[in-house]
Amino acid sequence: MNTLKSIAESLRKGRKDSSDVDLASKTGLTRQSVSRALSGDHNFTVTTLLAIAEANGQEVVLVPRDVARALSGSNQPPGQSVATMTDELRRL
């Protein structure tokens, strides 16, 4: 399950060299809103998540849990490669 901390970590990794001020400028959010969202300690809205992801060049995607586990490597059958996972995703 994703937690605020893990989502915030993904957003922080995606921002590259952008500061909170840079992201605030790109998103139209306040610096405080950006900082709080990226801390992972405060609940933030989906709108904030989407705005920061967009500014980072990231995409927010919802997938079935078993697909997410397969992509992350959890409970992945032995010998299953990224290519076979990609083929399985295409069949969805």
C-alpha cells in the first residue's frame, strides 16, 4: 500500500533540482503547500499531488494491486522478466 511518505518520496525524486519555490511557481501552489506535501508528514489533496507530478514531468496512474506488485517485484513469479510483465499489461 502506498503511504503519504512513499508518495512524497516519489515526488521528491521526480523534482530533480527544482526547489520548493520553483515548484510553487510552476504549479500555482504556495511554497508552504509544496513543502508540506513533499515532507510526507501532512495529508494533501489529489489536486496538489497532480499539480506537483505534472510540474515534475511525472504521471499519476492507478493500476490494479496485483499489477503494481508485479511491477515492483513483490510476489513476482520466479523468472518473470520485465518483458513478460509488459506483455501482460498490454493484454489488460
